[in-house]
Amino acid sequence: MPLVTSTKMFQKAYDGGYAIGAFNVNNMEIVQGITEAARDLEAPLILQVSKGARAYANHTYLMKLVEAAVEETGLPICLHLDHGDSFETCKSCIDGGFTSVMIDASSKPFEENIALTRQVVEYAHDRGVVVEAELGTLAGIEDDVKVSAEESSYTHPEEVEEFVSRTGCDSLAIAIGTSHGAYKFKPGTKPQLRFDVLEEVSRRLPKFPIVLHGASSVPQEFVSKINQYGGNMPGAIGVPEDQLRKAASMAVCKINIDSDLRLAMTASVREYLALHPADFDPRQYLKPGRQAIHDMVAHKIVDVLGCDHKI
Ligand code: G3H
Ligand code: 13P
Ligand code: ZN
């Protein structure tokens, strides 16, 4: 099966009240851990690649790893550019075989966001590629860009119809209180997503797929394990999984998860190395790292996204 776009996945997810997981990939063990979990659970899947991942691993290596995963698992996989920051980056991924791109012009003024998104949509649609756009600004760190909580802003629902109709984008990422990275909320605070904003957006955009970025939950057990085995992470709080499950039952069709995979892999590699101090074979410590990714993705698919057995 060749790579697919997210169009059919999103239609089924919208109607079925679940969401597709979009997991970030950076190397072979991450690709294998994610795709083997999705295969075991017969879950549709989006693998996404950031600008940083392309700089780290190289476009061609990532492309070939994902093609190998498609061949090995037989899964319908959508390969997506995460947070494309320019027309050129999007064009390079479209020309290079991705089936979906995000143009993230959310930090630009409304009219500039529309113009750049429209330019990417025209190029992408001519080539059978779908486009995710963003309105509203999430706090946190993506690539080298850090957005403080004060600079972040919720999506304004009254802008979404004009934005979608003038750009022609295929899905829309909105800001309802999630943020990137492990440090999403101040320790001691109670995270609460703005479901009223999500409801109003979906009322204005019937049947239109909505995307949530910054949706890691930062399980405490992994932070504790990292710290137990030599790490020094300060208190970190993520998005409660029951709130993500609720979003998945509404108009949210794509949920982005990266930090939780990093935490799971790092915790298990640290544990392995601490318990086997004489070991120096990367295969020995990357094996539990890959297994930790597998287990985290399986948990997300079943308990958060609800997309198991939906192929
Ligand atoms: O949203 C950002 C993703 O977690 C990707 O992170 O830019 O460090 O690869 P990265
Ligand atoms: P997290 O940092 O919460 O995993 O978010 C990932 C993301 O939004 C990738 O685009
Ligand atoms: Zn993101």
C-alpha cells in the first residue's frame, strides 16, 4: 500500500467520534516503535516530520524509513510535515513524497496567514497533497521558536469560516489551551482546555477536521523515572488524557504527540544504562527505548484516541 493522505481517515474519525494519532519521527527506533503498535492495534496512523527532524536525520533517510514501515506493516500511513514555516519547506516535502503538509503561519497577521496558506494549498492540491493550517498561537517550544504563555492566544472562532473558505485548507489546528513541550502548565495549577472554543469552531465549520497540537500528557511516572536514573527535570504537567479523549469524541480528528514519546524513550534508556553500567552496545539500550515508544503509542491509540481497529 502506498502512503495515503489523511482525507478518508479524518472523515471516518469525525463520524466515528475518535481521532488519529500524529506522532513525530526522528530515527529508526521511533518509526518502528510507533508503526508496530499501530499494526498490532489495526490503527490508522499519521507520522509527522518537523523541520528539526529533517535537519537531524535528513529527508531521504526519514522518507525511506517510513516507506520501509509501510512495506513491513501494510498500514495506511499518512506522512506529514509538522510546522512547515515557509512555502519552500512545504514545497520541498510535497516534491519529496509527503502526502500532507502543515503550513504554520499562525504567528503572522491574519491576512498574511491566509496568503501564505493559500499559496501552499494551491501547490499541494495540484499534486494530490493535503494541507493543515493554524489559527491561534500555542505556547511552548517548536524547533527553535519559543512562545511564552503571555504571547499565546486562543483561536477566535469568528475568524475560522473566512480563513477556511479563503485558504481552502483541509484541516485546521486551533489553540484551546494546549502547548508544546513537557512544561505546559505551572505545577499546582489545574489544566482545563477551552471546550467552548472548540464547540464554537465546530459549529461554524460543520464536519471540518480540527487538529490539536501540544497534546502530550507528560505522565509523572516517566518524569520520576528520568529523575530517579540521573535526570534533573523540574515539575512538569501535561494535558489530562480524559480531556483529550473528550476532544477526540468531538471535532478533533488529529492529535499531535511528541513529548510523551521522548519521555518514554529517555526514561527507559536511562534506566537500562543505570542498571547495566558496563554495557556499551547501542542495540541493547535502544531496544527498551523502542519498546517504550511502542507501549506509549499503544496506550494512546486505545485509551486516548480511540482509533484501534479502525482501518
Ligand atoms: O511541535 C513540535 C514537535 O514536538 C517537534 O519538535 O521541532 O524539536 O522536532 P522538534
Ligand atoms: P507535544 O510537545 O505536546 O508532544 O506536542 C507535539 C506537537 O504538537 C507536534 O506538532
Ligand atoms: Zn505542534
